[in-house]
Amino acid sequence: MSFRHVDLIIRYRRAVAVATCVFALAALFYALFADPVYTSRALLMPPAEDGGEGLLSAWMASLSLPSMLAPQTSGSTTAAVMVDILGSRALAEAVIDSLSLTEWYGADTIDDAVRRLRGETYFVASQTGMISLKANDRDPATAQAIALAYIAGLDSLNRSLQFSRAEATMRFTSAQIDTFRRRLDRSRERLAAFQSEHGIIDFDEQVRGAIDIAATLKVRSSIVAIERDMLRGFAFEDMQELRRKELELENINRQIESLMDGGGGSTVFLPLRELPALYQEYASLQRDLEVDQRVYSFLLEKHEESGIERARTTPSVQIVDPPNLPARRSGIPRWAIVLVAALVGALWMSAVLLWWSWLGARARDPQDEAAMQRVVETVKDDARALRRRLRI
């Protein structure tokens, strides 16, 4: 900007001052009479992975078996899922119905009320898994009530999902428990009958070690198969967790075959298929009995955990900071709104003056004026030629 432009603005400083005052007064009017905005804030944490899965993981660790079962999600992933639930239409409609927000917003339809509510609420999940919730409204009590209604709705939905999952798990494990109870009874009967018939009580430590390893691998194989079947009830066939379980099951079965055939190159334990026929039969009966006992114990534990989960009444959403009752309006302060509007008015009028000065300078330039006349004549000639071609 040259000093000529500065001089122009100074000469028309009254116009700049008038525009500044007009913008400032308009902003002051808006700040005084517009609806205030109050923001209620809350900080949430996803439910801790304790209870059923923790007890079950401890039980698996006591047997030196891999931890399992239902797909585990990290805190950040769980928080992202909860944020999506908070933004769902079902939860928004539940909040609107519970607080009669359709009438409060003056909306004609439920769709209008949902759009208005979504524009006044914000949910953000941090990388650490914490969820920030904000609810805006012209009334501080209503803003707090909206935040509380969202938390209550999220807790209710989580409880419903947990109950449904626990119910499905209990039905699945109940059927498996009946199956393995019958298998365990048959295994005990067969082993008792074999010992009574042949007078066999125990093997030496080398054979016992091979049987224990085979039994442990067989337990792992049975449990991974159960995990795979459980995941099929909650996941799609092509999910990564389901595929991992299938690969793990294949690997365990290969280890069992290697132990049976002695293909692993180990000289510590005898290959079970190299034992005499009588010993092989006893080893098979002993192994089946231990497998049935461990899997039956595992299923009972899981069934009990599912029952506890189904009857759980503790809140599923952990509230770190409860929604506050805002004492001050949020957003830009009134004085800042007026100041920004005044600055915009001054800049706008200065730009208008500079543009007007530039137009005046262009009008006084002979060459520029002649060029503009040539452009006008060319456009007219082209328009006449186009009309002739179109016969208009």
C-alpha cells in the first residue's frame, strides 16, 4: 500500500469511522439479544475389561494355556465405538423423547429436532481412550440434562448389549457343558473298565510326560475350537480374529500329530504311536479323561462368568467428570465480538475506498479506456454474428 492509498483513507476517515461504528453496533445488538450458549462438559471412560474375561484369563494362565476367547479391543477402539454409539440416531431420538426437545427447539418434525441436537452436541475420543462430551443449549440446566441423558442412554444400551452377549454365551456353554459332561462320564467309565480288566494302574514317568503333553495340547485344541465357534456367533467369517483362531487350531493339531508320531525329533518322550497296543489304549483313555475334565472345568467357569455378567447391575460407563451446570455462557465474549466486528467494518470500508480509487485511476488512463472500448465493440460484433447464424 502506497502513501497515496493511506492519504485516501485518511481523507475519508469519517466514512471509515461510520462503517466501524455501524458494524460495532450491529455486533453489540446481536450479542445483547441473541440466545446465549451454555456448554455442559463431561469426561467418560469406557468400561474396564474386568470381571468375566479377567477371571477366565487367570484360569487359563494357571494351566499355562493361551489367553482366549472373546475378541479383545483396546481402550481407544472401545472409545471410538462408544463415540459412534453416542452419535447414533437411536440415542438422539431417545434423548429428544426423554427431555421433550422437539417442543423446546420449536422443531416441526423429529428429523429437525435430531439435526438441531446433533448440531449442539460434540463427542471426541482421545488416543488414550477417554471420551469428551459437550452439550450446548440456551439454558444451562437443559445443557446439563442433555449431557446426563446421553450418558444414561449410553449406559442403558451397553447394558442391553452385554446382557444379550452374556445370554448367548450362556446358551452356547450350556449345550457344551451337557455334551462334555456325558463325554467325561464315558471317559471315566472306559478308563475304570480298562484298569479293572488289565490291572494297569500307571506308567513310568517318561510315558506319563508324553501323555501330559498330549493331553495339554488336546485341551488347547478343544478350547481353541470352542473359541472359534463362539466367535462365529459374533463375527463375520472373514474377520482377522476368527482366522487367527483357525490358524492356531491347525498349528496345535500339527503339534499333536508330531507328538504322536515322534516327528519332532525329541528323545525326551516316547512317540505315543510306538507304545505297545495295550499302553496306547491306556494312554488314549487317560488323555481323553484329562481333556474332558479340563474342558468341562473351563466351560463351567465360562458359564458362571456369563451368568455374573448377565446379572451385573454396575454402571457400564465410568464417569470421570460428571456433566457440570455451566455458570457462564460459552463462546466468544461480547466485547470480543464487538471488537472483531468493528475491525471488520474498518477493513471493509478501507477496501471499498481503495477499490473506488483504483476504478477512478483506470477511467483516467487513455490507453486502458481505449482497450475497454475495443473489448466492448468486439463483444457486440460477436453477438451480432451469433444472432445472424442462429437467425434470431
